[in-house]
Amino acid sequence: MTRTAPDLDHLRSLRQAKDLMDRDWARPLDVDAVAARAGYSRNHFVRSFRAAYGQTPGRYLSGRRIERAQDLLRNANLTVTEICFLVGFSSLGSFCTRFKEQVGITPAEFRRASPPAAVPGCFALMHAGGFNPRRKPVISEKPGTGARA
């Protein structure tokens, strides 16, 4: 079964909204603003986003913020409160509650249990040029030997 043009336009709009949340997660985004940018009413957008991605847009955005908070808790010399506001939460209480729901421990417990990363994953991926399965490997086998160069 092939998708019709309206289906593809619908999915494209949802993807653009998701990309907006991925790019601007630290800004004061709310579901109404993202829905408007996608060209949908709030309720239609929430239903469509959940159907496409398995979670509500608010939960998705919160998850992105918590992921960034985890990086900062590991690597930055900032207080939990500073990190809370830096990643886009407006309340320390809601940040700590959401963090514990997603990660299983409080931000302070996470910081104590998580040593700093030697190289942050996002930096390593950026430096490596991202993942591209079509790109030729940097290290290749020598012809006929099966050994790496």
C-alpha cells in the first residue's frame, strides 16, 4: 500500500515539529506553539504525534531535556537548579519529578553515580561526521589478505 500525498504531508509536518523540538529543546516551547507551527490544532497535533511517535509531544520534549540534563550532570560544574532552568524546565520540582520518572533516580543521585564521560557522545558523533552507513570505512581491508590496513 502506498501513501497518498496528504499522508506524506501530514508526516512531513509532524517530522518538522519533532525537528523543531530536537533543535530548540532549551527554549520555552509549548505544545500549542509547536502545533501552530505544524499547522494543527493542539488536540489534533497531540493525537497525531502520539500515533506517529508513540508518545505525546510534551513527553517527547521533556525526554529530550532530561537527556541533555544527564550530560550536564555528568560533565558540567553547575547546580541541579541551574541545569533545571538551562535545559528548559521552569520548575525545579517538576524537573526532579520528571527526571526520576524517566531515569529512576533523582538528579543528585544520578550525578553521584555517574562519572564524567571522557568525551561526550554528541561531540564524538559530531567530530566523526555522524553515522552514514553508505560512507566507506576509514580503515579498509587490504585486497586478498583479509587484514586491516
